[in-house]
Amino acid sequence: RGGGDRYRGGGDRYRGGGDRYQQHRGGPPTSAPPGVPRERGVVVSVRDSFGFIKCMDRDEQLFVHVSQVAPPEGSPAHAAAFAPRPTMFDLIRQGQEVEFSVAAGGGGRSGRPAAQYVTFLPRGTVRFEEELPGVYRGVVSFANGVSRRGNISLKGVEQPAQREAAQDATPEAQADDSAKEATGDAEKGNAEGTGSATAAVPAAPAATDVAPAKRLPASVEFNFAQEDDEATVDADGSVAAATAAVEKLALHVGDLVEFKLLVPKQRDRHSRARAEQVRLAQPQPPLGEEETGVVVSVGDSGGHIRCADRAEQRLGFHLAECSWVTDTSTRPVGRDDEVAFVVARDPRSGKPVASRLRQLSRGTV
């Protein structure tokens, strides 16, 4: 006559879906219960009724149901949450930074942890990287002036931070610290009546006992455009001034630069170390005299130049080194074009390459 729960309403499954569907139909979830730990992450995948969040402090992605997303009040997404059947596309976008609680066994039939009480965070709040202390140095191995991205090689470059750490770890410095510690122990023993008047000073450690410096990545990437997007103007205009300085900075292969080093908290094949606040190091290595040559080959990303002043030598160059480039979709230089350039050394291969290319009129070379 009615099929019992199966046709009369289906219990929680069809009559309302229990707490999950009541929240879904009645708007976004309320605030998380007091005392529940909160975590942070970024939405990396969105489907019709669910999505996944990449966690900042744990090496996994958490399932999140549409009923657990709480957009900011007053936003169009918040109003959409009160619709009969809102979708994830109505409430949140991929790349949104969020804060959430973790519920054990809430990730569907798998019983895995799931995110609950998901709220929005301002851009730049979630960082999957940690900043290493100090300032680091490297040599630009690639720089694209149009996209304002590139790579910096740390290979063979002495680091100021490591040099200071090495000085603190020398046998002389360690012996001095050990002597001070032993003297302090002796004085403490005399005061308490349990120590002798003198104490032996431990021998200085051998040079082989010095702890090795922290291993650094061979290369890092920089992205000036990303820094501009993440920057916010302070009341005193300090960030705006820094951004303007970055816009004026043009880097080329062989430039010695200083930067802040950010390394990923979670090691995976997609993560790379990154440089921020990149600036030219002072003093800069002197540039060689400008040379001239003729382009003999051009590929998708670079080419070769036959040098006028170097006997039968050809130097490679990257298209990003063409100073007149304004559009990476077209080749800025062609075969038989005459150019002027400065010879730099590629920090990755150690070979000389052409940098800072400048167009010349025909017949100059």
C-alpha cells in the first residue's frame, strides 16, 4: 500500500536526508562548535555536490560536501546557499583559501576524514611554504621579461647565511663556548658544595665534527607577476612602492641576485622552491663589452648566433633575452638578423651564452 519506508518517504534518505540535507536545504552550516580545532587549506577540485581541499598542515586532500560550505554573509554565494539545491559551483571556486574543521569518518563510504564548517579566508592567508631565515644569493639562469617569470641557480654560489653559520660552527668558536660552559658548571658546583674548584675544559672538536650546512635546492623559480597579485597596499604605501620597484627590475642570464627563499612544507614532485623579494646583489659582477653577430638558427625557445669577433664560435641564446620582446606568441628574431649582445655564463651548464640581445640594422655586422 505504500512500500513502507522505501516508498512513503525512505526515512532519512528521502524524507529529508537527516541533518545533512536539512543543512543543505536550510542554508549554509552554522559556526563550528567551540573548542573544535580549525585547519586551513585551498580548494583544489570542485564537482556538482562536493569538492576536495588541499590541507596546509597535513599531506592529504579532504573531501567536502556542498552542505558544509559557508560563503561570507552578504555575498551572492551566501544567498545561493539558501536555494533548494545549491551546487558547489554556486558557492565556491577552485583556488579559494578556506578554514575548516575535520570530522573523522565523514568522507563518504570510505570512512576517511572530511572537512566541515568550511569558511572563506582572504587570499594569501594559506601558505604551503616556509621561509628559510636569512638572505640567499643565486645567478639568473632564465628570465622572461614578458611573463616576468624565471629561474635562479644556487649552484656554486656562496650563501651569506651559510657562511655565518659556518663561522659559528668553527672549532675555535665551539671550544670557546665549551670553556664558558665548563667554567659556569665549576662555579655552580662550588656554590652548592658538590663540585670541585676547577673543571677540565673539553677538547675542541675536530674540524670533521662541524655540522654540514642545510642542503639547498639547486635552483629556484621566481614569479614577479604572482607577487604583484598577492601584494596589498599598506596605508603608508610601502607595499605599493616595493611592487613598483619589482616592475622596474629587469633580470637577465648571469645576473647575481639576492632573495628570500621559500621551500615547500610537503615534498612532492609538483613542489618547487621559490624566490621572493628578488633584487640585484651589490656589487654586481662587471659586464663584458658588447659584441655583435648574426643569428644562424632559431627554435621554439631560443637559437644560436655566429659571433663576429670569435673565430667560428656560436653562442646559444634564449628568446627571452631579446630586449625588444613584447609578445611571446611570435618569434622576435629570425635567421640572418644582426644583433648585439653581452656574453654571460649559464650557471647550469657553465657554458658562455648570449644575453641582453639588441637588434641592429642590416649591414652593421
